[in-house]
Amino acid sequence: MLRELYPSAWTSSPYDIDYRALYRIGIRGVIFDIDNTLVPHGAPADDRAEALMERIRTAGIDICFLSNNGKERVESFNRNIGAHFVYKAGKPKREGYRKAMSLMGTDESSTVFIGDQIFTDVWGANRSGIRSILVKQIGPKEEIQIILKRRLEWIVLAFYRIYRKSHGPAISIKE
């Protein structure tokens, strides 16, 4: 059960990932969480996020945003990016992940999910058969239910560290 919560990889930031390396192992679609993954909670897409999306597209990978937020939040973030998106996704339910893959024309083997939360992002991706990359949250501002879940994430991550020491990373995200 606990392993269902383990990400395929864990890194400090989505901005540090080598997306060309992901392409070389067959990744053709990246699904992103938005808040506290790419920008602080509620912030618009900034130049850095927009440049990252362009870098990913240049690597030959399609992009979809998957958010539990409403349409207005996701559309406004995506305004200058023009990626696929799914709002009110109901993460960790599988349906949103499947819809994102359908929009990108990818499947479980050619898709990776990148997010900052274990109990929504990582667990949902793993339940959907998609590899997952956990990143550290960008900003401290979060809703109270997320703050409470973060404390439980520490326990999962302690076991994850022990597991990865003996098993190595499940996916290579750096050159």
C-alpha cells in the first residue's frame, strides 16, 4: 500500500528536469499540476513557467495541466501557454489523468506526471499507471487541508528514502 504513494523520482523543481532525457526514454506527454508545482499557489504563469513549457515542446513532448481548481484558474494560467488542460480533475481519481492522456494522444507508458503533493498528484498518477515525479512545493501559502496532508507526506517520504536507497530511482530525470 505505501509503495502506491512513492513517486518514480523526486527532485527539487520541475525546472531542473532534463526533458530531453525523458524524451529519450519514450516520454511524449507531461501532465503538470500548477499550484506550488510551477508557480506559487494562485499565481499566474510567469516568464519562467512559459519558457519551461517552450523548452518541453522543443524536446518533442506535449503538455497538459491537470488541476483540481476551477476552469477560470486553469484557463488564466494557460492563457499564454496554450497547452491542453483538465480542470476540476478530482485528483487522485483516475479519470482526469486518463482525459489528459487522451488530449495529448499518449498512454501510460509514454506519459509522466509532475506535481508537489503525494496524496493527490503522485497517488493519482500511480493509480493511473503513469510514472510520477514529485517536486518540492514552491511557496508556503496553502489551504489548511493541504498543510495537514504535508505532515503525513513526511512519513511517506521517510520510507521512500529508505526504499530508493536499495532500489534506485524508477525513472531517470537528469542527464
